[in-house]
Amino acid sequence: MQSHAAPGHRNALARETSPYLRQHADNPVQWYPWGAEALELARRLDKPILLSIGYSACHWCHVMAHESFEDATTAQLMNELFVNIKVDREERPDLDRIYQTAHQVMNQAGGGWPLTMFLAPDTHRPFFSGTYFPPEQRYGMPGFRAVLQRVGEFYRDQREDLEAFGAKLVDVLGQLQPPPDRGAEALAREPLATARAALQREFDTRFGGFGDAPKFPHPTNVELLLRTWRVTAAGDEPDLQALYMATLTLTRMAEGGLYDQLGGGFCRYSVDAYWLIPHFEKMLYDNGQLLGVYAQAAVATGEPLFRRIAAETADWMLRDLRAPGGAFHATLDADSEGHEGKFYVWTPDEVRALLEPEQYEPFARRYGLDQEANFEGQWHLHVRKPLEAIATELALDEATIETRIDEARATLLDVRNRRVWPGRDDKVLTSWNGLAISGLARAGRALGREDYVDAAIATMRFLREHCWRDGRLLAVHAEGESRYAAYLDDHALLAWGLLDLLEARWEPLALDWAVELAETMLAHFVDGESGGFYFTADDAEALIVRPKTYSDDATPSGNGVAARLLVRLGYLLGETRYLDAAEATLRSARAAVERYPHGHGSLLMALDEFTGPPTILVLRGPADELATWTGELDKFFDPHRMVVAIPSGARTLPPGLADKKPAARGTVAYVCRGMTCSAPLTSLGELVRGLRQA
């Protein structure tokens, strides 16, 4: 069989804007991006499709690329037997969701990246799949070249079986959606208690977090526990265990190697149960979420550690992930100079040579340089010993110890910044930037940092300029070009970020755009028959199934965030259509939530607010007085409350807000619960007392 490769030329990925796809442009594999050209070629040549899905910060994607895709012999086999398509899962999460689910059904095992799928050329239905394959048989896995040959033979010799299998698989994928909820009974709060109990069963009482290694941050579940505690805090039996689970998890993550002890920001996950050694990639979506959770925890507890971690994480995002114009890049790679973690690790001799002796001693004790190496013969920094113990050992006061350690951290960060950096994926993803807007807005309120709110506004304006076209949202901006019709998560996470921004500072564009995004979801994503929202729009590319997902993964569920957004917008604006859509979403997800409640934290928070409407405070008054009022209100942790401070001179307000008139002078507050609002309150003290009593 003849290869359709063009030897000596770069492949079709050279024309792409994705940094991940361009990494493969010089492979001898004749790669194509997913699109009409490749799909038509496969159909015309009657060659199965080899679909490889990954992303730029993926360590094992790099390994497989080096071992197999850069190998001429392997590439020749791939080119002879298949039409080869590379997909950046961050650009095409629709394809990734479908084929990851198909892989899990086919193999009865979890998926991951790189994902390696073999598809029929006419239907694009998968008939064989795997993740990472080594070049030769090892680790209990077959060698990739042998897989290629066997799959090619299977396609040639067993076409009828292949077609029957593909049809059955698509039928199974369609049946994975929970059945529609036709019941008339009201939505109940029981899943909240069930999830709370399940989280306690899985809680690691020593190191925090949930489950065993590998251990992920799960910020949605931590936020859910903080909310659970807050609901009970003023009662006779406050749920202190929920608060303990949340705060121990946040503390252990902040002290561990998951957190970058020099530069700030969190890595993707820990390979052990102790938060000690991470997988070193750093993602915007993790840090946007964790920034918001640490900011909330700082207000809830007054804990200085949480305040410091929130500030350092925000500063890291602004320093190392900020894109020109105001938005944020996607990721920093796990690898540099071909080795995972090399950018981050140290040796005691190296550190000793850079610091003064009086700095080295407390620093080494604090971060474990006086212990055994913990990462491939080197030291990855984590908090080993508390400051008070070090102060006792060195007969110094804690303030002196902390100052010397901070000076040492600054010195080492400066030196580290001159190392060879991990690769950065510089595309701007709308959904992840929505999470960044939310985190920055929450941190701005919690820490009194107007610069964080400024950054959130700049991100909003960047997305509005570059990713909003003719009333529709786009998912990706890279190399000066915006592409791909946006998905449900783009709309929901961005709109939720805009609501958080609206609480940090009155910005008419934030409210107007959040409403536009909600209307777009209702017009193009809603499942009018069963409720909830599809992941792709009704005018998007038709794939083998149209996915609709409810559970949280690395990012919050689009359906969960959409439902919560619609509850808050519905009550804020008095728009019952939004409340009806939120209820329909919660009903459509009821079976999934009841089966596995703690995997649906976003939907649970929406259920919480639908069954117990949030308190919405609308303040009207002069800007300087509004700042005083909101500053006082922001000192109280109440995740069930939304505060919107609208200057007296604001014009063209939507009907639900236009009737909240400013006073002739001074500031006035309207307290709304559900569809009922109080008489206007003109005293900050009266308002605070009323909220405390409530």
C-alpha cells in the first residue's frame, strides 16, 4: 500500500494556530487537523482514521511523540495504513469528550492523554482504542507498531464486524444520558446531605483531600464544604467537620509540593497521597478555581495562610500567564529541557551557594533540604517544618525566621527565572478565562486588591473584542485568530465569571454580556425535551453523538454552572424563564446526581440555591459610599448572598434593577430573598445587623 505522505515537507499541522498541533508539524507522520480535508481523504482512500488527542502540557503525549511520531519507521506504517489526525483537546473538547467516553465504554477502563483512537473512515465510529502505547511491548502493553499492523489487518479482514460494533457502540453512547425526569415532585435537598456524607467517607484525615493517589485538588467539592459549613454556622449544631475537611485540604495543598513554594500557583495533581510530588504542568483552569476558593476561605476563616496563597496565585497568573491585551494563556508545560520538573527542583549545595548562611538554615529546615532527596535525586520544595519549630531550634523569633525565608524565596525565584523555562501554550481559551475572571474578582473582593479586579475587567474586554462575533461566542484565540464555535462550558463559565465580576465592581458590560450569554444558551444549547444543555450548539458540526454531560471533571460542569447562573440571574432580574430553565436542568440531572452526588458539586450548588434562594443585595448610592458599604459586607463570608452595588447615576438598567431607585442622597440597600424585596434600608449598621440576624 502506498503512503500518501510528502517526504521532506512539513505536514498540514504547520498551518494551525494551536501550539500543540504545531509541535507535530515536523513529524514524519503526515498529520492533518480534524476537518473536511482529512475526513474526505479517509473516505476517498478507504483508510481508517488514526485519531490522536492530546495537549501541549501533557508529559506522556511528549513521550509518545518522541518514541513513535518522530520515528521514521513508525511514521511510514502510520502513513501507509491510516489517515492520521491530530486534535488539541483544549481546542476541541467536544471530540475529546465523545471519544474519551467511547474509549471507557470499549475498554471498561478510564481514559487519558494521549488518547489513541481508530475510526471507520465513513462513519467516524471508533473500533479500537488505547491511550499511550510504547514503541515496543513493555509495561504490560503492546508495542505501537504491532498495534498499527494488527488494526490495519482487522480493518481489512473484518469490515462487517467492525461496522456492527460501531453501530452498537453509538447506540450505547446514546443510552448513557440519564432518563428524563417526568415526575411532578418538587426538587429536594437530600443529595446535598448524601454528598456531604460521601465526601467525609473519602476524606484523608491526615493529609486532606479525597481518595488516594493520584490526588487532585477538586476545588468544587472544597467550595461545597465551605458552603455546607456556612449554612449551619449560626445554628445550634454547626457543621465544623465540613469546615475542617475544607480547611485541612487547603492547608495541606498549600504546604505541599503541589503548590509552587517559590513562584506561586498550583500544579495539576499530586502523584502521591501527600501532595508532595506533583505532575508539574500548571493549568489556568486549576489556578483560576483555586484562587477563588482560597480567597473565600480567607474571608471565612481569617487564616493568613489562605490570604497569602490567594495573593501569590493571583500574582503568578498575572506574571507568568498573562497574554498581551489582558487575557490569560492556557498552560505551562511539565517538562523543560526534556525532563519533567527540571525547572522546579534544587540541590542543597546549589541553594547553599545562593543564600547567606543565616538564610539557608531556616530555609533548608522549612522546605526539606535537610532531608533525603524526594524527586529523582533532587529536592522539590514543600513545607517540612512549621515556622515556630524552626524559631525554637534556631533561638530566633518567628518574624525574623519568616523574613529570612521570604528573602531566600525571592533570591531563588530570581535565579530560577533565568533557567530554561517549560513550554507555554499561549492560546487563550474562553472557558478557562471565565474561571480566571471569577477567581480574580473573588480575590479582589476578599483581599481588597483593586488591581485584581482591573485584571478581571481587562480579561472580559479582551474576550469581548476577540471572541464575540456577530452575537456568537468563539472558544479559542491564538496567533491573532479566533476560532471554533464556543461550547456550553465557554458560555456558562464566562457568564458566571461576569456575575462574580459584577459583585466586585459595577460594570454594565458584565451584566449585559452575561444576559446575552444566557440567552444564547437557551437559544442554541438547551434540550427542550428532557431539560439541561447539550455541550455543543444546535448549529455546530454534527458528530457521532451530541454530548450532554453533568458531572464535574477538571473544570466545573457546564450544566451545573449554567443552572446556578440562571438561578442568580433569574432572581436578580426577576426573569422567570431563567428559573424555569434552571429547574429543568436540575430535573434532567436528578438521576445522575442521586447516583453519584459528590461527583456533581456544581449541580449541587445550583440545587442549593434553587431550593433555598440566595439573598440578593442591591445597593444604590454615590461611588465612594458604595465602596464603604461593600467593603464592610465583603468581610462576611456568605456564599448564598450576591451583592450588586450600582452607582446612583447608572442608566438603562434592566427592569429587575431599574425599580431599585437610589435615594435623594446617601446610599440605600434593597434586600431581596426569592422574589420578595425589603423596604429600602438607609443605614449600613441596620443592614449589617439585619443580615447577621437572618
